[in-house]
Amino acid sequence: MIGGLQLRKWALASLLVAASAAHAAAQTQTGTLIFAVESLGGQTLDPILEGRPGNAVYQAVMYDSLVGFDFAKGGVGPGVAERWVLSADGLTWTFHIRPGQIFHNNDPLTAHDVKFSLERQMAPNSLAAAAAVMRRTIKSIDVVDDLTVRVNTSSPQIGLPAGLSRAVAPEGAVMPKNYLEKVGEDEFRRKPIGSGPWRFVRSVPGDRLEFEAVSHAHWRGRPNFKNLHLLLVPEESTRVAMVRTGEAAIASIGPETMLSASRSGLEVLAVPGTMQAIYQFYGTYRPEFKNSPVANPRIRQALSLAIDRQQIIDHIMNGRAKMPFPFATFGYTEFLSHERWDKWAREAFRYDPVMARKILAEEGYPNGFELNFANTALPGTQYMVDIGTAIADMWTKVGVRVKLRHYEWGSFPPLVRGDQPALAGGGSMFRTAGRPDIPWRYNSALNTEGVGERLLGDASTCEASCREYLQIHTDLTAERDPVKRTALTDRMVEVVANTWLVVPIIEGMGYYAINSRRVGEFAAIPGRHELGDVFERMPRADQKPWKK
Amino acid sequence: MLLCLVATIVFFLGRLTGNPVDMILPEDATGEDRAALIKTLGLDGPLHEQYLIFVGHALQGDLGTSIRYRQPAVDAFFSRLPNTLAVIPWALLLAMAVGIPLGVVAALNRGNIIDRLVGTVAVLGVATPSFLLGVLLIFVFSVELGWLPSGRMGGPSHYVLPVITLSAFLVAGFARLVRSSMLEVMDSEFVKLARIKGLSETVVIWKHCLRNALIPVLSLWGVFIGNLVTGAIVTETVFAWPGVGRLTYEAVIFRDFPLLQATIILKAVLILSINLMVDILYAYVDPRIRLT
């Protein structure tokens, strides 16, 4: 009897020891997580000197953003600020800072750091993309107390919190005021300090960035690995080779590599909703193109009907892409009637070459017409060239004679400026990145002034749909009521979708090849191609093996 | 004079094909964002004014600040140059070690199967693109056999594949040059005299013939080293090697004008200096040059 009791005690003690050992193992930060990526941008750790992709890939690991992510659905969620409130007059946003946050030198993160960081992003020497807009829209920033900061704007800025979320832009990165003022900019750039779950260790220009996990609990998650190395490996086949040999745990890849990576035993992760591959038409509203076939919305609709999107998804994207929502909208887009647009897109973006031919004939082009089309691909989306070539072939099948010209991305944006002589009256491939707020993207494509794409009209020619769009966009930027905001967004999407001027082809994804012996199973943030905010959530292979 | 021409061409050619602002800003940036950034980067003046400022600064040794890396472009170049120079001597050495004997063997077996084999190797070496060779080597020696790392700088094993890739083109060059040069020398009077004197064939070929056959090869060293410096762009990209080749590639893709100008001008200086040194060395090795 005594023996049985003792045995049970021993068994219980053993279980407790085993459980605590397992718990300790789970808490231990060991090993090095190695990520091979095609670009490290400017490889600078100063947030005011880097653009969105670089910030999202490597600055995100060591800096927290004022507004963060909704990790499950994608889009905007809590960050350094746990909540934010708009004043009754719509002119002041109050951000409530999460208590207990510290920088890597153990200084507390306060509202003073937030004010300092936003003002630094807006400074004349800042290369931040939104610096000019911030200077224009933000009137002043007040620190109410250590955990409360107010941003006063010159006009209602409903989208301000989204603009300070890393889901949208990098300008919300919070920098350490006291440290930066004490050591100066040059020293800060050599030895940067942030508040993220990884602290900076070393930067080898053109080669790699090294980080070390913080040991304390962090609201983004406590890293499971001790070290994080981000390697710059521009050539995709080399990146995949490194993952296969175990020299790297994860590598960014394109859809064309997915099948071979998968066949060679690697895990392939597809991040949904990171971009839309689109095509668009330029200057169709101008008097000189009044009689051009692409000035006719029905013909533009026929061109969309001639595209077999499923073929593109199956054969170019290897099945790892989706039918798109309307232009610049995704499953996580805020203030949008998703079901309505999902249903609309299924019908509108169907493949119907018979109908396409019928419309062309009805509109006076039974034998088709000649179309100038510029093919290009943004860095990291080389498959867009294949998509552009494929849709040109599909248009040829319904009788359109496509004159296809290829442009390296660096030489393409200047064509969109000014009078667009190389593009007006024709179309081109383009892309839109996955973001939760759409007015910003619509503005760059459809605004009639400035240097955007000006697809609907310009300062001299702005017809009915153009004027309606401009009015909705203006109303939308100031509308606070969520129901009215959704109605306005829906109407804006509808007006633009019916023009068939800017047309989605597929909703793309971000793709990664993964060595399952080097890292455990993890999920990316929907709509977020880059993994800078995900590394701390990645388990080691022994903690969470990949399901076969 | 040549450097001024190179600098001017690079300055205007770079600006013909794009703008760094478009590379920095996202596709949904506004005109206001763009105008502000153009001003911040100092690209808002007329082109001729920008050129005069560039020339003025260049004459003082200042080739501008890299737009992408926010550091003096000259510093960026010289921080990467050692990485490229770490590979080039080994590639040159390997190319000579393989190419010169191949050329000699081909010359000694003129017209027969061995000569044709060497010719085939030479043609393959010249015709195989570096990126293809590099990727093939990675697949065989890193992925399949697991003998060597796939890329990046590191210990001696990291050098093997990039050095082989870089030297492949030169092996072919050396082999063809040495072959033709050897054939010419083997017909000369002093070689016949050496044989009449009763010297062994090995001494005649490897001492008298090869030594003289290498003199014209030396004159092409400058060209070969130039090829290595410029050809490193592809090899460094495939093997993720952080040298000046990849820096140039990044400067072109990003339209980083100051960095592009600096890398091209400094590479031109480097190649001109090497050619000058080779000319001096040539005069030292071949007394006929000094006499003329």
C-alpha cells in the first residue's frame, strides 16, 4: 500500500519535473532564425530614411509602430497605442499609449517619444513618403501625459490612424527621443535603438542584418529564437538553394518557383491578399482620343470579359492566387460591403469571350482594333510580365491587335507623368499593394491634379463619373459615421468599377519557401507580404512542427 | 579626358531612364509627396545646373551622397571594393593555372582531337553565361552534393564557386591566346636553335617557348582584369557577394545617380590604373618595347 503511494508520488513528481522542463524549453530562446530576402532596401535602421518595403522587411523587427495590425484578419489593429479616439469636431485624434513599454536601453516609451517620432518623420530632411502630406495635414502634436498624445489636424483626417499603422505605411515607427537627442543622428544610425521584440546587433552593408531577441515579454510576442539574421540574396534560385541546404530557414520566392520548391520537399507559405495585378487605360477622356475604341467603357468591359483569370491563376500563379475584388479592395478592406463586392466580382470578372466579341461587334469593331499596351513589373513581382503577356494573347483571340511593349520598372513611372505621350490612348500593367484603407490608393490613380496616373480625368477634362468620384472622395475623407462611410466607399468603388478604366486581373499573394527543419509552423498576417512583424511569432521546429 | 567623357555620359545616361524618387515612393504616393522628395534630394534644379554642381564637386573629389544608402558614394564604393578584390586574384590565378596549360597542350597537338577538345572547352567557357554557370554550380555542389555553401562571403569554402564562375570566361581567353601565341613562337628561329643545341623538348616548350608566348598574354591582363571587375556584377548577384559589382547593379536598378556615377567613374579609374601598370610591366618584361 505504502509502496503504491510512493510510486504515485514519484510519478507525480516526475510529471511535474517533465512539465516544468517542457515549459522551460518552450520559454528558452535558442538558435538563429535565418531569412533570405531579395532586397534590404537602403539597409538603414533610421526610419526616416527608408521606404515602405524596407521598413516592413527589416525595420519592423526592431521598431514598433504607433498603430499596429489585426494579426488574424489583416488590416489595422492596436500597436504602441492600444486605442485612439477622434474628437467631436473631427480635428483631433487622441492616442492612448500601451503602458509598460520600454526601449532596448530600458528607457520607458512615452507620449513624448511618439510626438518626437511623428515630428521627425515630418522634418525637412525626412525621406518618408508621407512627409509632405503629414506636414500639410498635421497642425500640431500635444503630449497630454506620459501615456496620452493628441494629434491636431488642419481638417478632418479620418484615415490618420490607418496611415500611422504599419499595415499601411511606415511613418508610425516610434523612435527613442532621449537616446536620439543624447547621442545625435549619426550615432543613432550606427547604434539604433527601438522598442520592438528584436534589438539591433550588426549591419554588414550589402550582406546582412543581425538582431538579437529581447528577453522580456513583449506585446507583439516574445521571440522563440535567440538571434535573427536577415540575409540579402538577390537571386531567387540562390535563395531557394540556401533554404534547401539549411543555410536559411525561409526565403521569399515568386509563384514560378513554388512548384519546384514544393517538389523538393520545402514548405511553401502563401500570404493572401498582398496585391492586385491590374491593368489600366490612360488619357481616354482627352478630346484627341474621343473616337478611340478604348474611350468606350463597353469596349473596356469587353476587354475584361476576354480575360480568362482562372487560367492565369492556374498556370502563371500555380494556383496560389485568387479572383480579385474590385480595384484596390480586399477581404480586409475597411468600410466596404464585402459580400456585395465578392458577388459582383464573380459576375463581372467572368471569362466570356463570346460576349466580348458581341460587344466589340455592337460597338463597331467586329474585326477588333489596335491597342498599345505597356508591360512592366514592379520589383519582386516579375510574374506580372507573364500576366501582361497572357492578357495580350487573350485579347488577340477576340480580335484585338495588341502592340506590346516591355519596360523595366525603373523606366516606367516617368511615362505616367506629364502628358503621358507613350501611354495615352493605350493601357499598361500596374499593381496595387494590399492595404486596408482605399481612399489613398484611389487618390493616386484617379486624382485629376498633381502627378498621379489621372485615369478618370485631368484639370481640363473631368466628366460626370470623374466629378462624382472627386465629390465622393472628398466626402469620404471627412465622414466619421461608419455606416455612411461604408455607403460612400461602396459608391466610390461602384463609380470606378463601372468605368472599366482600372481593372484587377488577379489578387496575388506573397510566397515563401521554408525549411521545416529550421523553423516551425507559422502564419503570416493577411495582406502583409513582408514578415518583419511575424518573426517573433515563429516557433522553432521542435516547438511546432509543420503538419504534413 | 577619358574620365571626363565617362563621367558626362554616365551623368546624362542615368537620368534618361528614370528617377530615384519613383523608386523610393510607393505607387500610391501623391504629387505633393513626390515634389517634396525631389526637393529634399536636390533633384529639383535644371539638368545643366545639376551637371555643373556635379562637375564642381567631382573636381574636389566629392562624387555625391548615395540616395539609397545615405552615405558618401565614394565611401560606399570603397567599403565594397575589398570584397570584390578578394575574389579577383583567385579567379585570375585559377584562369591562368588552367588556361595556360590548356593553351600549350592545344598548340602542341595542333589540329588533332586534343586541340579540338581544348577549342570546345574554350568556346563553352566564352559562351556559357555566368548566371547559368553559377546557378548550375550551386545546384550540383551545394544542393545535390552538399559540399560547398550556396553563396555569400565567408571562409575559404565560400570562395570556390564564385571563383570558378568568374574564371570560366578567362580560362577560355587564356587558352586561346596562349595557343596562338605558342604556335607563333614555336616557329621562331631561337626555338630551332634551342633544339639544335640539344635541349630537351620539355625545356624548349615550357621554358623557352612559353616564356616568350606569355608576353602578348601579359598585355591582355588589363583587359582581363577589367572583365573581372565588370563581369563581377552577375557573379556577385548570383552568389550574394557584397562587392562593387552588385553595388553597381543596385545603383542602376534604384536609379541612385550619385552612386552610379561614383561606381562607374571609380571603376574606370581602377581599370585605367591597371592598364597603365600592365603597360609599364610589359615594357619591363619585353625589352623591345623600351627600345622603340
